[in-house]
Amino acid sequence: MRLLFIRHGDPDYEHDTLTEAGHAEAELLADMLAHEQLDAIYVSPLGRAQDTAAYTLERLHRTGVTLGWLREFHAPILHPDTGDFRIPWDWLPAAWTAEPLYFDKDRWCETPLMQEYGVGQEAQRVCDGLDTVLSSHGYVRAGGVYRAERPNTDTVAFFCHFGVGCVMLAHLLGISPMVLWHGFAAPTSSVTTLYTEERRAGIASFRVRSYGDISHLYAAGRAPSFSARFCETFDSDQRHD
């Protein structure tokens, strides 16, 4: 089975939709996905993901399934760098890397801060939602792997968001989401592709073939959005926090 984790196009967060650039990205993405055999399409309920998926769904004459748990990861914390409530990532490196638990795939959410604001419970909700979908497609979670009860080569697409996408990847790969949240940047409209590997009969795991692919933008001569990144050098006028 193949999974596609697709980040929404360039966002207008204030209105929960896409910018003009985001609409252009979503249309180019649809041009690429129109050539794919998508066996199932799941979509976050948030407007920016719905608007991104709409181009592909229209092109394929399909209807997506909206899943509440696919919304952007929502567990705001009192941010240690800024003193206000924010998403539980985008910390300054010196802050989160000082805590060894954040590198632990099982214990990253056991720090007092994460426990106080229920971050682990929200992550578990996402993992349970993903496992429910995978089970419906024939792959049932069993410890760190999956029982391939109905092995297949279906392609399943998820139109979602960077934060929740990292949680799903962390669950499938056995990695702390803190590492993915802070160490990876998925461009807007990008596609991350995973395949199952069934090296022993009935036992499957997932492997990333490509992360954050934006070849559809490059093919059209379009530069990627800066969204999800921070300043490359401190003296630039790019986003610092």
C-alpha cells in the first residue's frame, strides 16, 4: 500500500483558506495527481485543506472523506520562548533540545509542560485515527509493525497539514514527533510518499520514499512558498519566530 501525506497550499490562516499562490499550487498539484490511481482520499475539515483537495477531487470526479482528526494538530501550550499560547512546535532549538525526553519516541510527551496541556492525548487521538483508517484498508497495528490482513497496492491520499502530518509519520516510523516538527519542513502543496514493505508474510512496516515533494511546482517553473521555514541567516528579514 502507498500513502500520500499532502500538505495544503500556501495558506491564508486568518480566513482559513488559500492565498492566490496557494490556489495556483493546488491546481498544479491536481495536474500531477490527475495521473494517479487514488483508491481513497481523506481530507482535513479545515478550509485550507478542503480548498487544496477540491482541485484534485474535481479533476478526478471524486468525493473525499472528511476526517475530524486530520485537522491541524491542536494542543496549544504556554510557549516557553514567548510566554503566550502557541502550537507545541516551532521552539527555539536551544529550548527543546535541552530536554532529553523530547528525543524519546515513547516519552516525548511526559514532560510537565506536555502533560499539563494534554499534548500526548491529542497525539494519541491522531494515531488512533490513522490506525483506524489503515485497518479499514487491511493493515492492523501490532506493536511497532502492522499485520497485513489484506495486503494490497492501493494508494491512499491524506490532504492535511504539516503538524498532524509529522505526528502520523512519527507513529509509522517510531520517531518522536518533536524531532520531525523541528527538523523537517514540508513545503506547501508538497507530497510525502510512504510504501508498505512486507518482507515476511503478514508483517508490514512503512518506509518513506520521498518527503515534501514539490516537483509539480518545479515543473511549472514556480518557486516554493517560504511557509514552514525560518530565516536562513539571522540578519535577514525572513521569519525569526
